[in-house]
Amino acid sequence: MATHVSLILFLAVVAGFVLAGIGVDGYRRWEHPGSGLVAGYLALCGLIPIASLSFAVVNSETLPTLVFLGLWCLSTVVWFLFALQYTGSYTRQRPLLAVVLLVPSLVLVPWLVEPVGSAGATASALSAVALSTYSAFALIGSLLVFRSTVLDEYISLSSGSVLVVLGIAPSLTVTLFGQLTDQDVTLLSASIFAAGFGISAVAAVLAVFRYGIFDPVPTAGLVGERAMLRETDDLVAIVDTDDRVLSLNERVRATVVEESTPLGTDIERVLGHTSQRFAERDTIDLDTARGVRQFDSQVSQLTDGHGRELGAIVSLRDVTDRELRKQRLEVFNRILGHNIRNEVSVITANAEVVADQTEDDLATRLDTAIDAADSLDSQGTKARRIEEILAADEQRRFELGAFLNALTDEHERRWPGASVTIEAQPDREIHCDRAALRFVLDNLVENAVEHAETDTPRVVLAAAVEPGERYPVVIEVRDNGPGIPDRERSVVEGGEETPLEHGSGVGLWVTNWATTDLGGDLSFTQRDAGGTVARVGLPSSVLVDGSTD
């Protein structure tokens, strides 16, 4: 019997060396949150069966047990700290916390030294509480890992399960071994001891070499979520199904509510509206420390893994400045599209009357003024037209070749002195905002004709479809004019006008806006033979059905 017990304990010692070896090796290699703690935990767990050899080599009834239990108490504390850090429940190591957690182990000393008599009975009772406390540490740590596995989904179920076994198996083994062992180690207690640490060793090997214990680390996700709520400029409130506030981020407290506002208060009392009201409105007014501000409100339902409703997240973004800019643009568009147009019409009409009744030199100057007024009116018309197009966003399905034929026919009628032709027109259907595409090509053709320096401006349209490209549908407008000035192109391609570098009008801007609205790209190149090539690229989403093949 003694031989069998010794053999089984030897197997436990082998498992201990495996655990300790992984811990020591991991301490040198791992550089992840919690890696030092888990390395220490594995090493301590490995030392427990190794220290069991002291029962055989040390002639003492107290020292082996003290070492045995001391290692176990320390390992449960380290596991508990690891679980807190690994799951993001605790992100900064505090030695003071470890010291506090080890205080209950002090009651084990008098119990081990003098476990008899009335004082010994008291010490035994306290030691039972201490041992239960450390078992609870191991259990709570394992539950934290299990929670991250099941609820937060940052680690896989298999990896999380192995970690849970690794956390609970040594503690359970030591507890059962202590209960079954009085003076001598029996075959049963030795078997449980060896099996428990054997399972722990297997779990350690799987956790490190099979599943990658730190790939990924849930701390990053959990801490990231908290940082996102803390650092975001949005006001975020979490409510339960009864609209009671469960959590408020710091931005809410700094902007809307007082620090003393208790959690559990109805959200209507906290923010002035119910969550349903927030969900129904696009923007909503709130009284803040800066006065009344407008907020864009979003409400997202919170559900558990079974689809049961738990509450909602109310997110509010301050859009006061955006709404003011929107109002200013609306006013400017109205002025540009209506008021200026009317005033320009008056100026043009009166100038034409005067020009007809004056001498040649003054008439020339008036004609120049009339042309400038017409140009201003044209720019206002384009600005108003692009606003209408972008607001409408009418997606249609049409044949590209027929569309280009109709466009060239109309421009030849509009510009009888110009040549507007088609070089290539693929027989392909596309699906996009037809009015926006027409607006883009109209502007490019008009720009080519008006800025031509020859008596017969020549404009050629060419289209091609090249599946697999970033912009598989390409329409080119080629002219024989002087080309677009670099200054004009750089302003639009850079996306920003500055006081020292600005375009002469809105033509290229609105053309670029319409192209962007189509999801496409507008670019310009100079032709070696003279002139410009304006290239409009459209995304693959405009191709109909199987036309991407």
C-alpha cells in the first residue's frame, strides 16, 4: 500500500514540476496584463505537490503542513488578483490589497502550533473560516473568468473553460486532500491529490500552448468600453426596462445633472424626457451648464444572450453648432438662389436697356457688366440645383449608352458652334442617381465649351466598364481647350478653400459634390496634344445585376 501511495504522490510531484516550469518560463516570456500573476500562480501551484515531499524528508508535524497550506493560501490570492486584472475588473496592481487578502492566513499559525484544548478549539474554528475564505477567493476568481467567457465574449468558451478548471482544480484538490487526510496519507487521498494536480497541469498546458491564454486579453475590451464611455463627448445614460437610470457617464454629470443625482432615479427627472421620447425625436433641447443646447438622440435596446430586454442605452450628441451651420447654409442658399437672382435680373435688364442707347465704348463696358451678372446668376442657379439634387437622391436604373446619346444631342443643340460627340458608349445598364450624374456631365461639357479658345470647341465623351477596378465605370469628358488652371484643381482636390488660394466660382465645387454623392471620384489630367480630360469614376454598386462579371 505504501508503495502505491508513494508512486501516486510521485505523479503529483511530476505534475507540480510541469506547473512550476510553465510558470517560470511564462514569467520570462509573457508581456500581457496579468501575465506575471498567472506565472506566479502556476509556480505556486506547482510547489504545492513538490512541497508534499517535505512530509517524507522533514521530521516535523507542523512545518510541512505550514508550508503546504501557506503555498495554497498564497496561490489563491494570486489567482484572485489575476482574475481581477485579466477580466478588467481590476487593472492596477496594489500590493496593499494582496497583504489584506493574506491577513486571514495568520490564524492558521496558532492552529498548527497548538490545535488542542479550548484555545485550540477556537483556533480550529478560526482556521476553518480562513480556509473557507481562501477557497472563496479561488471560486470568485474562476467565476469572474467564467463571466467574461459567457457574457462579455472576449475569450472563447473552450479557452475560458480551461482557465476556470485551472483556477478551481488546485483549490478543490487541497481542500479534499485535507479533509481525507488525518495523520497518514491514504491511497484515496493520494489519488485525489495526484489526479487534481494532474488535471491542473493538463489545463495549464492547454491554456498556454493550445488556446493562448493571452490571445486575446479581455482586459483590453472591457477597459476600452469603459474608456469609451468616459472619454466620449456624447452624453450616455443606461436605463432599465422601467426607465430608471442605472449608469451615467461623466459627461452627463458635467453637462446636465448634478453629482448628487442618485442612480435609480427616473430618467425623465434626470434629463427631462423619457427614453421613448428620446427615441422618437431626431433632435431634442436640454438645459445644460452652457444654457439650452440641441442634442441628437439615439436609443439602443439592451438584451441578454437569450434576446430578453434588459433596458436601453440613451446616447446624446451635442449638435447645436451643426444645426446653426445648417440654418446659416439654408439662409445663404435662399439668398443666393432667390434674392441675388432677382437683383441680378434687375441689374441685367436695366444694363441691357442702357447699353442699347449708349455709345460703343460705354456699351462695351455695360456688356462686360452684363456678362458678370449672368455669370453670378449662373453660379446661383448651379448652387440651387445641386442642393435640390442632393436632397432628392433619386436612384434609377437606366442604359448608359442611351443616356450619353441623349446628353450629347442636347448639348449640340445648346452649343451649335461646338462639336460634342461620343467615342465609346458601352451597352450596359447602371443604377444610380441619374439627375446627379447628368448634372456632373452637364457642368463638365459646359465648362469645356465656354472656356475653349478656338472657334469650334470639340468635346468628346467616352465611357468604359472595367470590372474589378475600384471605379469600374469610367466616363471621360475630353476637350481641346486651355485646360483647368492648377489653382482651380488644387482647391477642389484639397477639399478646402483658403484666403490665399481660392477658386473663381462654384462650378467645380458643385460638380465634385455631386460626384461624391454618387460614391464616385472626379479627377483631371492634361492631354499631351492640348486640352483636359475630366474623368468621372463610379463605384461597382452602380452596376446592375450580373454586369460585374
